[in-house]
Amino acid sequence: MACLPPYCRPERCCGLVADLMNLEQKQTWMRERQEASRSARDPYLPRADFAQKHFSVAEIATLWELSADFVRKIFINEPGVIVFGDESKPGTRRYRTLRIPESVVAHVHKRLTNKESSKC
């Protein structure tokens, strides 16, 4: 790249342009690396989290042939699960509705799969 006199000296300007290009390349590389590590750290939240299917407790209980109470216990503290309802007074029943994203269901299923039984 040619320098324009009188504003720059070739011995300084060409080096600065090369450093600037290296800086831009480093910034691009760092952004890509950060995006990759962010998605690797947070597998529960894909790009369009709101657009994926959300299951009810009853739907998962039917699919997995388990009781609704057991499914509720499995998913109540999982990150990414939406819990509707409020804290009730002591001694009264809590009314909570869970909506469980498809990615969370897949993650829990993978975690609960018995790895030893697949080996022969």
C-alpha cells in the first residue's frame, strides 16, 4: 500500500498499516474464539431459544412413560426451564407450571442415559 506524502513517513506509516491489519485479524480471531467458547459453555441456550418447542411436564411424562411428579422433580432446577407461578405462603399448595425447551430435554436425556449399558 502506498503512503501519501507529506502526512506520513514511509518508514513509520507502512509499519502502522501492517500492524493495523494484524490487529484487525487478531480481533476477528478473538471474536470467533469467544463465540465458540460461549456456545460450548452454554449448551442450553441455542441461538433462537424462544422459537424452539417447549414441552409441558405431562408431554414429557407421556413420552418417557414416567409420572408427572417424577418429571417435575427432574426438571425443576434445570437451567433454561421456564417456571410460571409464585411463592406461596407456608402451609399452602404451590401452583407452578413448567415449560421445558427441547434443548433442555435433549441435554437431560443425554445426561441420564446409562453409558455402561451400551457397552457389551
